[in-house]
Amino acid sequence: MNSPLTTIQPDLDERLDERTEEDLRTGEPKVAHIVRTDPGESALAKVTEARIYGFAVEALCGERFVPQRDPKKLPMCQVCKEIYDLYRATNENLNESPGA
């Protein structure tokens, strides 16, 4: 006798980001974030491309935004800074700094 097939649904967070791409483009930045990059990827190149084409990027803290302003004119996001500092502490041989 064959047993009935059971479908297992993964537990997914189905909440949607309530912000639209338009909100990302027009929202006034309050802090400067550190952009999340893949190994070997240049943060400067990623931010420049996002700024030119209007793409959203993701910060270490999880915030998604379209780069619009000079980050040196804004206070640093403390969550991004804490994540970056923790990363640096566990990877001592890095010679990088935010904004470099």
C-alpha cells in the first residue's frame, strides 16, 4: 500500500519590505552605512555603480538604500560599525577601514 505524499513547506519569513524602490531613492539618509560586499568585491565600485544606476545596496546592519550623499557628511551607523569592528577583530590581517 502506498502512503500519501506529504509536502513539507519551509518556514519562510513572508513579510515584505514595505518600502518601495522609490522610497529607497528619495529617503533622506540619517547615517552613513558600511556596504556589505562579497569576498574580493570592491565596496567603492559597488557604491559607485549603485549611485550611477540607482540600485539599492545592503549595509552590514541589513538596511537597504540607494547611495545618494557623501557619507563623510553623516554620522556612522553604530550597528554597521559594531559589526565591522567584530569582523576586524576576528580577521586581524585585514588592512582595510570603512570609507577606504
